[in-house]
Amino acid sequence: MSATIVYPGDLQHEEAPVLAERAQTPNVERRGFLPHVSFDEGDASSSSLSSPSSSSKRKSEDGDSSSDDEHCLKRFKRSAGPVNHLNLPWLHDDFLAFHTGPHTAFVNKTHILFQLPKQFRYLLLRPPRFGKSAFVSAMSQFYDIHGAGTFEQYFGTPEAINDSPASDHSRHLCLVFELRSVHADTDAENFVQELKSCIFSTLRSFIQKYARELELSNPHTYLMYGESEPLKRVLDLVKSCGKTLFIGVDAYDASLLESMFSRTLFPDLYETFVAPDDVARLFEEHFWRPLQTGCDIISKLFVTGTLSLEVPVLRDLVIPAPNSLHSCNGFTKDEAVQFTQSILPEQTVDVAQLRGRCGDYFFSGVDEQSLLHPQVLIDHISQSTSEPSDGRPFHLLSSLLDLLPAASEVSNVISLNGLVELVANGGVEIDPAELESGRDFDGTSISWSALYHTGALTRVHGSNSTFRIANSEVLSMIHSRIDNLVQDRYLVLFFGTRRINFLNALVDYDSHDPQPLLDVLSQALRDHAQFSLRNGRGPEPSLLGVLELIMRNYRLIGCRSSELLEPILTDPTNKSIVRVYGFSSLWSSRIYRWEVTTLSLRGVWLAANPNDTEPSVEALRQLHEELCQEDEEKMLQRRYSISPTPSLRNSWQSGVPAS
């Protein structure tokens, strides 16, 4: 690592705004006084297309603004009257609210609807607060037979519509089940009643809305609460009338997630409550199996959720959503800029900062355009407006992180040590098949795929199996869990008879003595290289990761950690030059500019073995032991090969310090 001292005045201290810490106030509506993991941490309002029971009128997990890709027409709906900016959408806003709300900002997603086939059964998995509910409400309006009169108002008139799949619009009865209202903080008997109530109230609103199409003269008395198999009866009625259905199932896994993780976080409280296996069984008996009987009249089925869970009946009904739906939620870079400027027209938008805050998410092919987290952007914008926002997009992730043990011997189960290596390595390798396979209902073991599905990780651009930390908010959450552990390792180090205190090393660096700090960082890099050689789950450890791990550690440095170094791992430009603010003279304008270089073991090995293909783990382990015994002068005389890095599933990498 080379460090160049930049004297005062050469660089200006650019203080980046920090997302405010919001009070994590649990819901108190209904049984909100019980501590539990809420799938969406909010309430979902009933749209005009479905009407859940009064107890289920919870704000939408995805009642956030949606966005297009950069090729679509971006429209911001303005109500009558002169305004110079638009307002943020509310958590409960659906498709119609975007169009009818007072000066509400949104980005139209309708171009995706025109590309959907005439028949489909899809499962869409996205992180909480990513726009799933809003898209379901748009689909309902698009396919609703009652929406024919207003179709052009909301969706326009595409060319050659009669020759496209969109010719199927405005032809179905639309039935949308919002499952967040079914809670697992009760015993099995009451859980069944709550599930039945949700199904009944949704069906009753459905038959009242479509009474004419269903040939019902008195729809209020057609369905009575408590009768057996009401869903099957309604599906049979639709079939007898020669109609077809669009069915949306929003948040299929909400009850399962609550039961799985709340039961683990609060075992004494949830001991008598319905178990996850019972939740799955009761849903299959009262919802999924009856729904399956109507497959011949269900033209379109769209199910949303967060985690891929082992629900066999669901896998018989749906397939994963195709790549064409990659951008149905989230903001592209251009959309994020336009959305922000529509609300804050006088503010210059820093695109790199937005990407660092909101992430670059890839949910399908490696060639797709990255997406920013919409709720994170809305929360960020709200800090510059008078409009409150408390979307808490990572509340579920926070609960998962709280469950992590200090260590784990199972490769796919995350521990705090695993999080430390994630930061040090800058990423982790996940088998793509692991993301698609359903996990069991054990709430005590958290997998890497669970972190991906809750929005903590995103694919590295150009790779289908390497994942990195998604954004700065997630990075801060990870720091809060691992900083104590890292402090114990590196606050004081012993080099033979020499003792180095990390804080003293920082002060020495400010006094133009870099050696103690270099010793600490080099030792940390060696430690993580040795650890990774034992398990080999991710990319090579790097000095950038070590800097993030140690020099942005609140426990090691205190409140100055956020001011000493800006976030490194969430920088989308993957910069190798970082700026470090002076530690002992925090209020001065002194800034150090470090050019950070990490040499990989693989590069050293390939240079020494040019005729071989890829090194084995054992060969890299032996090389690492040799390098740790060499002095710096001899090490720097070694040749180094720069070549394309293969999949880390085929060749493991580690790092050696470069001075």
C-alpha cells in the first residue's frame, strides 16, 4: 500500500450527507404490542381491485414509487394547478393513487405490461419495499374488465395492439389476495380463522364488484362466512359463467417469515404460537389447493414474495418470473435522477452518491441494467423535504442479522465471522441454483441467499455468482454487528516484543510515521487470507476491504469513523484511490490520498507457473506460507501475472499485501 500525504488546501473535505437513523417503532395496530418480525413493517391499503378485510388494511410493503427502464416513456402525473415540484408517494399508494394523488411523483411501468404473454403463472421475488405491490395493482388495472373505459387514460394506445399480447387487456375478472394481514402471532386455531377471514372478505368484495358478470342478482347473500371451501365455490362460479381470471397473490411468504424469525428472536413469547410447518400446511389446505382447482380458468397468476421457501404446492403452480420482468420494480439510474429532480428541482443530483446509497441491484441476467432501491431513495429524498417517510426497507434484514451466531461450521450458514470476511473480501460466491432452491422453515440458520433476497447483496456486474454488499445503509448495518468482533482482533496487536495500539498507529501516521499502521493493515490482510484459504467462499481479501473493516469501525475509532473514511465497498466505480481524513487533527483540512493495490496469490502463482492452468487450494496455501516468511524486498522481486479471473467456483483466490 502506498500513501501520499496531501497538505491542507490540496483537497477539500466534502462531507456527504448521511441517512438519518429512524426510530424503529413497531406497529401497534391490532396485536402490534407483540414483538414480531413484520414482513413489510407497514400497512397495505386495499386497492380498488381487491378489498381485504378491515383488519388487513395495512400499508403496502411496496407502496413505493415504481420505475421504468431508460427506454420507456417516463411520465409524472401532475394534478391541475401550477406547481414547481411533485410530492413523494405514500407507503400505501397503489397504481390508481399514483395517477389521482395530488401532485404525486411516479415513473410509469406500463410498457412492461404490454410485453407479458397472454397466459402466465409467475413467482416474483424481490426485497421488501421494492415495488411489488404497486406492480400487482398496475396489473390488476391493466387486465380488469371494468377498466376498459379508462384504459387509454392510464395506459395509452400502443401501436399494433391487436397483434401483441396486450390485446388481452381489460378482459378478465381480477382477484387479488393481500396476505400480509394473516399474522402468525397466535395459536393454530386462531390462525386458521384469520386466514379464512382474509380469504372470505377478499372473495366477498370480488363477487360484489363482478355481480353482473357472475349473473348474481343478490351478491351479498351468495357467500356466507364459515361455509366450507369458499374459494373453490367462487372459482366454480366464474367457470360456469364462462369468465377468466387474473389472480394476484401479494406477499405469499409474510406469515411464514413472521413465524420463522419471530419464533427464533422471541422464543418464550412465540412458544405457543403457530409453528412455520403448521403455517405452510394450513395455507396449503385452505388456500393453495383450492386455488389449484381453478387452473383452467386462471389465465394469469402472479405471486410475489421475498424469500424462496420450500412450498411444494406453490412450485406446482408457478415458475420464476422471466428476465423480461427484471425492471418491473426498482429505479434505473436515469429514473432515479428524474424522480429526484421532479421533487427537488433545485438540487443537483450526484448519481454516484445515489448508487452508493441505493445500490445497483441485478435480479436476472448479467447484461440487464442495474436498479436502485426505490424506498431507500424515497427515504433519502424525504430528508430534504417536509414529507415524512419511514419505509424501513431493511427491517427484515436487521432481524436476520440479529440471529447470526458468532461462528458456523456449515458453509451455507452465515455467522458474524462470515460477515467479517464478506467485508474483508468485498464479496461472496453464491451458487445461482442456491438462490432458486426453496429453503426450509428453520429460522435459526440464515443463508447467503436469504441476505440476497432481503436486499443486502447484489450481483457484481458481469458475474452470475459473485455478490457484493448492496449499499451504504446495509454496510452500516453490517458494521453494527461486527465492529465489536473486529475491535477485539485489531485494537492491540503484538509483533514479537513490539506492541501496537491501533489508535496510536493512526496518530503516528498523522505524524509522518506510516510503519505501525502498515503493520496493522498487513497483519489483518494476512489473517483474512488464511481464513479464506480454509473455507474459500468469496473473492480474494483486499486492502480496500481491510480499510473498510478497520478504519470505518465505530468501536475501534469511535464517532470519528464515519468522518475518517467514506464508504469504500459500496462505491460503484471500484476506485483504488481513497481519501483518508487526518485523525489527530480532525478539524483541519488535511486529507491523505492513498493508492491501494492488492496482489492476488493467483497472480503470483501463475507468473511462477506459466505452463499450468489454475492453482489448487493447497498450492495457494503453500505459496501464502512462503510469502509470509519473505522480506518485502524479496517479495517485490517476484513476477506477477495479470490475467482474467476465472469463476471463483473453479479457482480460489487470496491476497498478499502490497507495500
